[in-house]
Amino acid sequence: MNEAVNAVADAGEAKPVNSSEVELIINKHVIAASGVGLVPVPLIDLVGVGAIQLRMIRKLADAYGVDHSDSRVRSVLMALVGGSVPAFGALPLFSLAQSLPVVGWTVGASAASILSGASTYAVGHIMRRHFEAGGNFEDFKASEVRESFDNLVEKGKSVVKNVGRKSRSKADFEAGAAEA
């Protein structure tokens, strides 16, 4: 088992963090967000992905022993995702495209699914890096991770696309995520 101990302050003590557990948290939420991206009801997918990302951030904070409140987690997520207009400006359009018969649903759902999973991948890895560096919700600055976030969204698109390929195993998916 790959164990990592990070100096995350929790009442003055470092909390041991299992990096495999952290990767599993991120991977499960990426898959869930990709699935929600397939929901054929316009804008419902957006709400679902947001809820999945909030839950993932809470679970990551718990894994690293970082105190959190719902309002602070929401603020961090909105600052991170809301600032990425190029990547997420199209997501509502993909969501609405799903309401078009056959072609609209196929194209819109596919694109929304990939972008939903990719954004969740990026959020998870940005928060993992922040917590591993000893950060918390009070010192998180989305503007400082914007470029990394955008790069992780692009990497996440590749990871999500590869999840659906039958030739790609679960171990390959986890290995690709671990490289982030």
C-alpha cells in the first residue's frame, strides 16, 4: 500500500494520508460526474455535477484532516470552477443541446459527460495538491492555480475518454490519475 504522511495540521497533529484512498475518492467522483453529464434533462446535469464536486471536496478535506464548512467548500468550488470560463462556458450549451432529438442528445450528452468528468478530475487534483501542501480552505486562492486547473481539465478529458474504452483497465485509469 502506498502510504503518504502529510503535515496537515489537525489540532497540532499530522494526519497520515493514504494516497490510494485519495485517488479512489477522486476517481469515484470523476466517474459519477461523467455519468451525471449524460442526464438528458437540461441543467439538471449541471446541478448534479456541482453536488458531486462538493461531496468530493468534503471527502478530500476529511481524508486530510482539514476543517471545513459547507459555505467555505461552496465558495472554494465556485472560485475554482467559476473562473474557468473557456472550459465551462460551453457546458450549459451542451446541457441544452441534449434537449434536441437524437443528434442533440448524443453530441450534447457525450460532450457534457466528458467535461463533467474532466472538471471533477481537475477540482479533485487541485484540492489534493493544496491539502498535501498543508493548505486549508482559508488560504486557498483560485487565481494562483488557474493555469494548473486548466491543464488538469485538459488532462481530465483524456482520462475520461479512456475510461470508456474496453481495452483500458481500471488499473490503467488509476495509473493515469496518479500521474497528475
